[in-house]
Amino acid sequence: MKTTLRKAVMLLSAGLLLSGCSNSGGNATDSQHAAPTLPARTGVLDEQHKGPAHPKELKAYPYDIYTHCGIKWAEFGGRWWVLDSVLPGAEQVKGEAQSHDSETLAGYMTLTSPDTANFDAAGTPTLQFVPSKVDPPGCK
């Protein structure tokens, strides 16, 4: 497993632990159950899916997150988003998780409201993003 993907997996694990402790009700959000079950995707070298410039709400678009520097930022719908929450619960993408020898994680991005976008991939919890007020920093 590459070091960068290992860091991304560790970030996801830490996020799961933190979000699990903060959810006092124990119920999954409605947005987790609103999307249909989607088939697992596999990333293709040199072909990244970033969704449309103007996504429609509640429509899942093929989307590839670049994991080289971790999974904190996403460019979707013509703007930058930052990871806000990791939502454990019902998986939205069914199938085998992608191999760990890639620097992208292939899945789906869904605009769930004007200010919330969820990323789902096989073998991962839902990653919830919110609009960023700043552009992401470069990898250090």
C-alpha cells in the first residue's frame, strides 16, 4: 500500500472514530438513505471524473478524489469543497473496494443541498464536504 493512500485510510479511520462519538442519536442522516445503491467504480489512469460544472441536487456523478495528499479537498461544480464530516452508516456503493495502488479513489459525488456534497465509494463511509472559502494549499 502506498504511503499516501495509507495516510488517507488513517484519516478516514480517525474521522469515523470522531464522528461516531459526536452522533448522540445514533441514526443515519436522511441524505445517506436518499441515494440509490450504486455500483463500485474503478479509477482509470490519466482519466479523472470531476462531475459537471453545474450539478443537479440529489444526482450522483462519477467522481475521482485525488488521494496523494489525503482526502480533505474536492473540486466539484466549479468550486472547492473541504471535508466537513465522515458519516458512518449504510453504504451507498456496493461492491469490492478499489485496490490501494492508485492515487485516486473512484466513487460518486452527490450535491445534497446547495452547501453540502457527499462522496461515496465502495468500502468507505460517506464523506461530507462543504464549500471552502479558500483554495486548498499545495502538498507539503
